[in-house]
Amino acid sequence: MKKSILAAGISLLLVFPGAAAEPTTLNGRMERVEDVLYGETRSGSLTERITSADNLISVSYTHLTLPT
């Protein structure tokens, strides 16, 4: 579930590009996500950076109920 939220956030960033050119690599896209989340680009492996962003965005939907 968390990965799908992160993927949706990345997709939104790519659908609505800012003034800068759209990144073409996964690393470039992750840098854009980090700029939005942290205000700066982080260092480290791509896997660690994705996990860190995923942990920050973690959302629980258990409190929601479906209409009957």
C-alpha cells in the first residue's frame, strides 16, 4: 500500500512538471521527490532513499470505513 502511494506521488510529479526539465532517469526522479519531501537531495543508495521516503509517507487507512 505504501509503495503505491509513493508511486502515485512520483506520477503526479511527472504529470505536473515544474519549471525545470523533467528528469529522465530513476535517480533524477527520486531527486525531485526528495526536493519536495525534504527540501534537498539526500545522499546514499537509491534503495535507502526510496525506503526513507516511503517511511515518511506511510499512511494508515484502517480508520476509514466503507459505506454500507
